[in-house]
Amino acid sequence: MYQHEGILITVDCIVFGYEDDLLKILLFKRWIEPSKDQLSLLGGWVNKNESVDDASRRVLQTITGLENIYMEMVDVFSEVHRDPGGRVISIAYYALMPITEENKKVVESHSAEWYPVHEMPELIFDHNQMLEQALSKLRSNATTSLIGKQLLPKRFTLLQLRKLYNAIFQVEFDPGNFRKKVLSLKVLEQLDIKDTSESKKGAYFYRFKEDGSNDNNNQIFKVDY
């Protein structure tokens, strides 16, 4: 079979997490030239015996120690001179994962670190463009599906969910309207347990229903960002 020579394929993963009311992204310092010691997305070569989806799962599992991470393809980046090291085509994915003390230790062992998205530094090559497109896709998805299952604890308050949405869109949602809209979707289950850490009255915990569909053909939230 005829093959084009000199063209390499990689995957790059834009990994979003949520901590301290901030949307964060996982980055590491590149350890090879070109752009050695500069900040980069997580990535790797696509092996000849795997699909790009499989390559992305492998990269994520290696760096985070987690399996079954939610991920979605963002775009293909194929500008001829995007990588000064050679002719490289990259398929970008965004992923969502919880930030826990356990997986923090795993990512730190691979010299990776969480950075707030709103304070994003300059990244190598076209990785800032990848991040911008991934964030746009995440926001688009968050207007038609209730984001949070992969980023919040298994039980959470509506305040915690609203703060997550504030962080994703970098806007302040009205508490009353947000609560009304979220509960109208009927994808959350109220628990008989309250969080009393933020007020004496407390706030009920919720969780996502196991059998609840979280897809919506219409916009849940209309947000200018």
C-alpha cells in the first residue's frame, strides 16, 4: 500500500477539571525540543495498531491513572507549519475529569499540573487555539446538556452546580432562574441529606439520576460569552 512519507499523527488532549470554584486545565512542561520546558497540552503519537480514539484514551490513562474518562473530539489541526519539528497532524479531544487528591499525585508524578483556564499562559505551537475551540465546544454542550456529572462530587448542592456553570462561562447566573431551569430538566434527584457548611438552614444535596436522559435538542441556557 502506498504511504505518504514524512507525515506524523498525534493526539492532543484538553483536560478540564474543576476545583476551588475554578475551571482548570491540565498542562505539563514539554521535555523535548522544539519548545523544551514550555507548557503544553497532554499528547502523544498515534501508534500504527490503534485508532485516534484509542490513542487518546491511552494518553489520558497514562497521565491521570483514570479509565473511562469522558472525552469528545474537538477538531483536526493540520496547518503545514503548525509544528516546527516536522509535518504533524493533530487530532484534539477535550476531556472532563474530577480533581481529587489521589489523581493529583498521579498527574504530578508525570510533571503535569492544573492551571486556571481564565489565567491561561502561552502554550506551545497552536495549543492555545486548541484550548479556545475546546472551551467553545464545552460551553456549547453545557447549553444543551447539564454539565457536572464528570466534574462534581457524586452528591452536590445546586449552589455548587451553579458555581461550576459560573466558572465554565465566566458569568454570574441568577440563583433563582438557574435553580428553576435546572430542576425543570428532571435529571437530578434530591437526597434527604443537607449540606450545613454554608448556612444553618442548610441546602439539600442532589445527584444525577442513573436513568435520566441529559440530552436536550434545545438550549437550556442562553449565555453571551
